[in-house]
Amino acid sequence: VGAHAFGAALYDVEGAAGLTVCDERFSYGCFHEFLGRAIATLGIASVPKLNQACFEDLKTSGLSCQHGIGHGVQAYFGYEENNLSEALDTCAALPGTDPIGGCFGGAFMEYNFQSMLGEQARTRAYNQHFYSPCDSIDAKYKKACFFWQPQWWYAIISHVESSEENVFERMGRA
């Protein structure tokens, strides 16, 4: 939460020029919020330029920065499954995109946890189907989807299981 608040304040004060202040501290939350705000303010057309800045200005954190773009792109399009496809297609068009992490990872993480909604953030609802949306999205995105899916499984199962051991046991049976 603190890193997201810092990323928001940084963007509000410095605009896009403040990107180089974000780093790995606090699970990269500064990138998430900063880039989410930048995309919300500047529009989806700003994504290629922001991506370029990730790799030119932050050479050692390029993919982490691009992961923040994934959060911002998903939040920009929304949280329905058809919005996920729009976000992933936007990520696929970016140079330097990692097949699992980077922008794809940010989009899946945001789709599942909706952190860009701030205090209204919520974990994606469980629809009695552990493999959704991975089983229905375009084949080129399945690898990234299944990589990020256990994080969501853990979150939804831990709400109903009393111990961490039970959470992992149930995940294993999924």
C-alpha cells in the first residue's frame, strides 16, 4: 500500500519524468501505481513511449517497470475477461515483452487482484472454475496465464481454509 501511495504522489508531482525514481523496493509497487496513473492520465497511446522509457532509463529494472505497464493497461481497459484480451494484445505489441513476466505478468496480476482500484481493490471472484480465464484465452497467452494463476488460487483458497497447509493441499488437488 505504501509503495502504491508513493507512486501516486510521485506521478502527481513529477509527471512521467518521475519514472526513474521507482525501484524494486516494496515489491515494485511504485511502478504499478506510477504507470497506472500515467496511462490513466495520458491514455493508452502513451504505452509505447512509457515502455521505451522503462528500458532506456531503467536498464536494470526494465521488465519490472514493464510489469507496471501491464497493471496500468489492464486497469485502463477494465476487469472483464474481454478486457483482459485487450490488455494482453497491447502488451504483445511492446518491444522487450517477456513471454511470462513484464507486461503480461502485470496484466494478469491486475486482472486477478485489481490493485489499481485503490481502497476498492478486490480479488477476482471465484466462479467454481480454477482454470478460468487460462483455458479460454488465446493460446499465445496461456503460458503466462498459468504461471500467474497459482497466486490467485492461493488468495481465493486462503479465504476459506483455516491453515496454510490446507491451502496448498487444496491447490494441489485443483
